Amino acid sequence: MRISKLIGAVLALALAATGCGGGINRDDDRLQRGIVVVGTPQEPPIVNPWLSEGNLQATYSIALSMLYPLWRVTPDFSYEPLLLEGEPEITQDPFTVTYRLKQEATWSDGVPITADDILFTLQTCRNPDFDIAVRAGCEKVDMAASRVVDDKTFRMVFTEPYAPWKSLFSSGPGAILPAHELAGKDFDEIWDDEITVSSGPMTFGGWNKGRDMTLVRNERFWGETQAPEQVVLRFIEDSTVQVQALRGGEIDVLTSQPQLDLVEQVREVPGVQSQVLAGGSWEFFEINHGVSGLDAEHAFVREAIALAVNREELVRALIGPMNPEAQPLDNLVYVNSQEEYDPAFRRWRFDPDAARRLLDEAGCPVGEDGIRTCGDGVRLSFDYGYTAGNELRELQFVVLQSYLQDVGIEIIPQPQDAATYFGETWPSGEDGAWELFNQAWVGSADPNPALALWECDGEMNYRSSCNEEVTALIAQSRTELDPARRADLLNRANAVMAQELPALPLYQTPAFLAWSTALDGPATNPTDWGYLWNVERWRIG
């Protein structure tokens, strides 16, 4: 069956399941009481964005409405000072950043946000006893030389020039922590199920696990706000149910990875507006080098997989209807729309005949069941993990399965809920918990956070893959303050990865948000800040 027909058949089933239905029937009484309901596909495993278990956008999007970093990353990928009184002062020899906090900035319990909180946050990030998700940058700070200058001023001295210094306090692992609330407590446990003190426009209201979470407006928020009285987050994995809930007025805002039929159906719902943006997020599947058949002795299998996937057709069929200009992604550091983008993975253009020759020459004949087995007894059959309830991922799996089966490689679906996959399965990759793993990286203004995926000792490298040249180039890029030279170093690292294949990039992922016209303010943010990035500007009209 041609891939276009295969996709059409799957979509027809999805459309039939969703149905059309009538107009919107919104709960105006609920809105008049200041309660906005958001439908979101992923429930976070915990609400602490600093910990490994909370290292996913589902956590960031929620936590960042309560815990401000020093900066916010806006939809155009610029840095907006949040807790800061303007731009910091930068001096050289040694590389030093002097931060000045806003005088009016306070915690929700009335305690001022001070330079001691920045110091405590740094100490927490560096503490080896805590399961911190991303420490990158914290280890570059000279703690002996850095100091609290006064209540609102902190001088941070680095051991060497550090190019991505702004990214250090601009995302979930970067939210400033309240020293007066957390000092002396077990950071690995204290904020798993609630955030007790807020610096942002919302505070924690409650969590009915498996169903919903409530955020309450911070009545002591120090900044300007028109945030709703409450924002209730309903966790709805299934994209079909998401559309039904929006059409039925059960939710007022929908955030979801855009699906082919979902976007079109949402556009037809009266009283709802939506927005799709190409941004810094990108879809890829990781290849576990620690499992038999994908390890160093079977590098040719990784190459055959890359050759067998028709990424041009995949992008045209799945993303083209939402973004006609979409192209395959050929970089694991930069996305297509960035000036620095260099398409090193273009070497893996669709060539199934070359994939078959490669496997034939390696002594991996096709068996009676159509699946190849190599001379060392390794059968080319691999588990393929992805998040359950995501129609686009499910459809993508069916297409990829067809491509690979055509050259004698089997992939077996292993869908799991996002909390389980990112909290348990993915971090256990070195123990063989997964073989191929499909996910999306949600980008930020600087490529640095994603680099921990590719370094030998990277905090998110769970693939048992290590290339010393890639690691050295990444390390060098962090000390290179010239943007052009830094981009060259990272593109050289990407070129090496295009040979090693720790992952296969697929495409730049669109960001999608839909909301009721009864609301003013919601807007798509394609960075890791997510859908609540400007909740203080939401207003019920």
C-alpha cells in the first residue's frame, strides 16, 4: 500500500471516531466565576521542574506559572527579564555576570525575593545529593568568588567564559528557589506533589492525580496581572476526546501536539480561535547503542534504518497540511528556520535499495517471516517506544513500520503514558528499557539545554552512546562567545552525529494552541515555556 493511502486510511478511522457534532456549548457561569479549564495531553509525574523525573514540558508549563526564572523565553525566542531589573552587567577576566533583582519582587508568602535565593538555587543545582535534571552551567560557576552583594544584587563569577549564560536561569531547571522555604529540606521529595510558595502569577491549588490540577491566582503577585481566579488543567491524552471536550465547552483552552485532523476540526469549532507556529521544537527518534543489533558491532543496522525512512514523504504527509513549507530536519542542534542550520543528516536521503544492499553484504538475510537475522543470530526486530494517546505519533509509527518492514526490519509498538515513559522508561535506557524511542525536544532560545542529550556524560544521554569528538566540540562551544564560531563548533558536532546516528531527526514540530473567543491573551509559545507562559495576561472577556 502506498504511504499516502496508508495515512488516508488511518485518518479516516480517526475522523469517524471523532465525529462532527454541533456547535459549542460553553459553561458561561464557570467563566463568569473566573475559572478557565485547559485541556492538556500530558500529566506531569511531579511538579518540581528541577528534578529528573520532572524533566519534561508537561512539568515546565505548569511550574513556570508559579516559579519564575530570571528570564522568560518569548515566542520569538528572545529573553525577557522577569525577576531582573533590566539587563545584567557583564565584565571579563574573569567572566562575571552581576544580576539585580526587582525591588518589588516577593514570594507569595510576602517574603522578598533576594540574592540569597539565587545563591540557594545555585547551591541546589550543584548539590550531588539531589537528582537534578540539568546541571549544565552550574558547575561553571566559581562559588568561592561569587557572592551576595546586597539583598537584591548577586555577582556570579564563572571559571571560564560561558556562552549560554542566559539559558542558566531561563527555564524549568532554572526557576529561582525560595531559600527560606526549602533550606535544610530534602529537595528530592519536598515539591513532588505541590509547590508551596510562588513567585509567579499562579499558586498551587490541588491535584487530583489522573484527572486534573488546579492553579489559583497569586493574590500577592508583585507584577501586573489579570490572571483568572483559577486555571484547571484537565489531563486528556486522547486527541479525539480533546476535540470533543473543546466542542462541548468542557474546556476553554486546548494545548496539544498538532494532529492532522485535530487542527482542521478545531478550526471548524465556532467560538474558538487557534494558532499553529513552527518553532524550536523538533521530532526525532533515539537509537539505543547499548542493545544488541544497534550497538557498535551493528552500526550498519543504524545506517540501514536511516536509509529506509522516507523522511520527505513522511513530512509532506504528516506536517505538510499544517505547514506546507515543512522540510525534513537534518540537524540535532539547530532547526530548519534558524540561521545556523546546517543539514548534515541530508546524507541519509531515502534509498531502500541501498539499505537492503547494506544488510545483505553484512550477512543479514531475510527470513520466512520477512524479518532479517544476521549471522551472529541477531534478529532485526526492535521495540519502538512513543507516548500513548498521541494520534500523530501513532500514525507516524504505522508509516515508519511500513518503511522498515520493506527492507526486512521489524519495529514493535511500545506506547506508554508520558509520565511513565519520561519518568521511568527513558531514564532506564542504559539498562535496555527501550531500543528505539520517539519523542520531541521542546527548544529554547539557546541550543545548550539539548546538548546534554549528546555528550558522553550528558544528563539526558540514556542511549549508551559516547563520541569523544562530539563531547569535546560541545564543551568548546560553551566557552566560545563569538556566535558564528560557536555555531560552527556545534555544526561540526552535528556532522559527527550524522555519521554515528545516536538519533534520526525527522522534522521541526509545529506548536498548537486553541482557545475560546471568550478569552483574551492566550498565545502559542513554541519554546519550553509552553501554554501558560503569559497566563498573567489572560482575561475573561
